[in-house]
Amino acid sequence: MFLFFFATFFLFGYITGTLVFGRHVLSFWVTTILVIFVCMSTLFIFFLVSVCLYNYQYYDFCLILLLDFCSICLTFSCNQFHIFILLLINMIFCFILFYAFYYMYFDMLLGRFMYIFWIFALCMNFFILAHDFLTAYCGWELLGLFSFFLISYFWYRFFALKYGFKAFFISKVGDVLLILVFSIISNMNGYSLITFQYVNHLCMDYYYISALIWLLVVCASTKSTQ
């Protein structure tokens, strides 16, 4: 029922936006952005109401990703802080897309840029809502991959491709450090699933905590190069 309502709302908004903006090529993308932004704002309002009522929401998707030889558990969490960060980031994404329309209006590969950028935005939301280290690492890798696609968007230009590969390989250093932190914490507690709440209550030596914090800082700095 929810999917039917969402599809109907999306179709109605798209038809209305097309009639308002006309049948211009640019109207397709403008209408799509406006409808997606309204739908996301509506979903955020529902999330915000549920968070205000229950104070904390926990979603477990381990039954979806269940393989024959092993079970992969991806967990997500949502609270007031996550709602605020998601709404802020998605608003910035929408402003960037509006600017890209005017800046890249005559670009023949504008559609390719829009698809890559929207997947990058979804990966960012995936990473923010991650509740454990495994889910955060999956979102981290997806961010690195699609940021490489965005940096090397003009792949036929040498410097764009050069800086894209440079940022990609620098981010691999951060991936190694993140795996190292994950391995150290897993070795100390013996649990396969490490959530961020568990790390907050983890009793570790001061030197171990300092070393892990510095590793995470260096890891974040390598990601910021993108």
C-alpha cells in the first residue's frame, strides 16, 4: 500500500511538473528533482514523527541479505541527529543539482552525471544511517567508488582522469586503516558484529583508544581528499 501511494504521488507530481515547466529537455530533470525532494521531505517528516514518539528507531535487514554459505547482516539506526544530518545533506545535494543544470546545460553527458550523482547521494545516506562497522564500511567503499566516477567525469581529459585515480588510490589508504581499526576491535572483543554503541561502552586501555582515534582521523583525512 505504501509503495502504491508513493508511486502514485511520484507520477502525479511528475505529470503536474511537466505541465507547469513544459516539454523542454531541462524540465525533465527539474521536475524529477522537485518530486524527489518533496517525496524525501515527506519521508523525513514521517521519520521525524516516529523518532519524536519513540525516541529511537532500529532497522535490521539481516533477513534480506542471507546467503547459503554465510549470513551478512546490515544494520541501520535513525535518531534525531541522523534526521537532521540527512535533511541537511539532501538539501545541499538538491542545490548542487540545480547549479549543475545551468553550468552543464549544453553537456551531452548530463544524464550520466545525474545518475552518478544520485547514486552517490544514496551511498551517502547509506553511510550516515550505518549502525555497525560492516555497514559503514560498505557505504564507505561505495562513496569512494562513485566519488571516483564524479571526479573523472570528463574521462577524455587527462587531468580529470589523473586526479580521479589519485583520489581513488589515496582513499584506499583510508580503507586499509579502517579495516585495521575494525580488526583490532574485533580481536579484542571476539564479536563478529560491532556496533557504535558497543564501542562507546568498550573498556580499553588509554593507549589503544588513542591509537585507534588517530587511525580514524587519518582515515577521515584520506576520504576528505575526494
